Amino acid sequence: MSKKTLIPIGPYHPLQEEPELFKLWCDGEIVRDIKWETGYNHRGIEKLSESKTYDQVFFLVERICGICSTSHPFAFANAVEEIAGIEVTDRAKYIRTIIGELERIHSHLLWVGLAGHFLGYNTVFMWAWKYREPLLDLFEMITGNRNSYAMFKVGGVRRDIEAEKIPVIRKEMAAVRKKIDLLTGAVMDDPVIHARTKGVGILTRQDVLDYAAVGPTARASGVAIDIRKDDPYAAYPLVNWKVITAEAGDVFAKAEVRLLEMYESAYIIEQCLDGLEKTSEEDITVKVKEIPEGAGTGRAEAPRGEVFHFVVSDGSNSPARHKIRAPSYVNIATFKKSCIGQTIADATISLAAVDPCYCCTERMAAAWDIRSGQKVLNANELIELSLKRTAEIRKTGAGHE
């Protein structure tokens, strides 16, 4: 039996924009085992949330991910509005959905560009990033920001989309379809891309279920899960659209799903613009006096998959507990299936295929006493404490003194 060689990817590596460590045990060029280590990006977002007002938390959670910066405010708003029993206006639902779908298009374009770059296909990289620019210009026109849009609040949105902006958005949706046509043609018809991505990094349907994968990672393996359909929120039940799936489960299928989803996003946005034209421009928020005691869950379909926020309120103006799970936390774990048996070159493509966001996987790895410099708790002890606290919350409901 040949000796396995350990090849570390990270925690700092040109393939990764953020620090994360993957340990590949290889037999020659073939990956035989893989281990993922997280915790390099701990920023204490959940704990910081407890010291912020509900209104301030929206600005905090936008910083969890720079690319999916509206998905976390979406999920947080859904959770708090569940606690307070708030139903936002249709106009606010349309605006929220437009922002969410514009973000999905620009995120998928970013991924397609990076995928092309990783394959050495820099023409696709240049095209995709050029095509993102008008979308970011739309964000700037609508919200004042090209990222971290600061649009959400409990009970609605902070800014309206005025009537004169609607034709501009419609024009860009027509233009973006033509651009997606070009990218789709480049990906679908190029034999080199087919050779490098088909049959590579396969996740079976059972793998997806075993690892609880979400988003395009799951849908590329034929699992038609999408929070926008399965647990409808915002304007998604008010418009017509379909969940895009593929069957192969390989890198090519993941690209196919993302490309076709962009067409659906443009279609959703156009229908939401129709809805805006039928609603009052002053009807973007409902007044919220207080957040009562209770617990709420909020889910949203980010470009990478389901974002989950759990919020506990003790009746004050700040969350008593705020738990966050981003899609990358479950999708990254699927590498255990998709990379083993691949060559090292294909393993790196498989790593990139789930569109991992490493800062989204923030987890505390250890706790240290700042005064003595001694380690107080290790990762396993922190998990035990978390499980114990969760059990206490389940027994007592809101249960905060």
C-alpha cells in the first residue's frame, strides 16, 4: 500500500479569497481523504447582535457575506416579523424580492466568472464580470450602494423604487438576458469546458440528502428544494416562476443550474415591477412599536441556498439570542463526497463548484481568557455548551431572565 501524502489547501491560498483550511490526503494525484477546518473567520456576529437594537442588526448581518449581503437581512426580517406577527405590505414584498433577485443574478455571474478563471478560461471571466457592472449600477440607483444595500427594516423597506426607475430596470433585464445567452452558449457549447467539468465532482441525490446540501448544489443533483417555493415569503407566492434542476450532480450541472436560474430571476423581477405599478408609492412599511417576547425562525433563499436565522426576544429592543446558519456551512461539507477519488486538479474545481463563502461559515474554535491568556474552552466544549443552552431554550420558550 502506497503512503498517502498530505497536501494542505489554505488557510491562505490563491484559490481562496478568504482563509479556510482543507487537508487533502493523496495517493499520487488521487485524493483519498479530505478534512475541512473552519473557524478562521470568527467575528462574533451572533454575540454582537445581542448588543444592537433590532434596527441596527440589519446593518450588522449585511456584513456576514459581501456577495449575498441582502439574504441575511431577509432572513432576519422574516424571523423578527414572525415573532411580532407582522405582515408587510405588497409593495414592500415586491421591493424586497427585486433586491433579492438582482443579487442572485450578480452573484451567479460572479461565480460563472470565477469558474472560468479557475479553468483557465479567462474570456468567460472577463465577460461575466463586465456583465455584472450594469447590475451593480442598478443597485446604486435603487439603494445608493453597489453592495450592502441597507434596504431592509422590520415591517418593510427603507427606500421606495420610484416610478421613473422602473423603465431603467426593465431595460437592464432585457439586456441581461442577451448577456446570459452569450455566457450560456459559451459554457454549453465548448468541448473543453465539457471535458473539464462533466463527470467531475459528482454529488448523487443521496449525497445531497445525507449532507443536507442546499441551493444550486442540491438542485444540480435533482433535489428540487428552494425556500422560495417550499416556505414562500416576500413576493415569491405572488409571481410565477419555476425551480431549476439538473440531474448529473457534477460541476457542469452546477454551472447549468446557475445560468438558467438567472433567466428565472429576470422573469421574477419583471413581474415584481408590474406589481409596483399597481401599488401605492407611500405603502412601503408598517409601523412597529415593539417586539414582544417569543422566538422566531426566518429563512431565505440566498444565491448559494438556504439562509437560516433563529431569533429569541425577551421583550427588549435587542435580540436575546440570535443564531445564524449560512448555506456554505452545509455545502462545503459535501466535499467529502465530491472530491474523494478525483485528481488534485479536479478536486480544486469541485471545491469551487459549490460557490463556498468562508466568512459565512464563521464558528468559534476556542475561547481564551483575555487576562490570563489561558484557553478556557475548546471547540468540543463550546459545542456541548451550545447544545445545553439550546435544550434549555426549548424547555422554557423565550425563557430569558
